[in-house]
Amino acid sequence: MLATTHRLRSAADFTHTVRSGVRQGRRNVVLYAVRSEGRPSRFGFIVSKAVGNAVTRNLVKRRLREAAASTVRAQPEGLDVVVRALPASAQASWADLSKDYESALGGALRRLDRDAQPGGLPSGGERSAHGGHG
């Protein structure tokens, strides 16, 4: 379970993370991440009705929260993450959902680290250059 201090709560926090963060997509999830120095790592989840009924959506959210809890243990501060569950997540096993989450998070962290290097693109710059949201 994620403590309240590790949850994104406001719409502004979600919007900031989605718009200015790096994006990594996998079969079951799309993950947005941005550095937030000096603050606890925080996570938000978007699970729309396209994923399934309330029981299915809540199962997917519980699984994603558990995956995020492992990230908090490894990196307790300095990261804001929004995870959007895709419709395929409804049929995904715990192992598949966890694997996609970890893979997307790893890709996002690599991009954040690369963008922070001198001469790297600012966060989100690469996405805009390829016609994504910006």
C-alpha cells in the first residue's frame, strides 16, 4: 500500500507530470515520469472505464499500487510518476502487468538521466520533436 505522502492527489500534479514528464508505453501501461527533487516520490494512477467494470479497474489499480510501492522502497524521493492502465491490462496477469510497469519505469528513468546530462534534451523535448504532445 502507498502512504498518502507517496500519492499524487491534485489534478495539477497529474497534469504537470503528464505534460512535462517523459513518456514510456508498453502493452498494458503508459507511464509518465518527472524528477521532483527534494520531495517524496509520488505516484498517480489513471484507470478508465475502457479497462473494465469497477471490480476489474480496482484489481488493476491495486496491482499497480503494489508495483509502485516497490519503487518507493527503492527510490523514496525525487520522482513523480503517473501510470495509465490500457485496456489490455484487464486481462494481464500480475507478472505481465508488473513486468510492463518495471520496463516502462526503467525506460523513463534512463531518459530522465540522459536528459539531465549536459547536452541532453530537456524533459519532454524528444517527445515534442517527434510530433507528440508538448
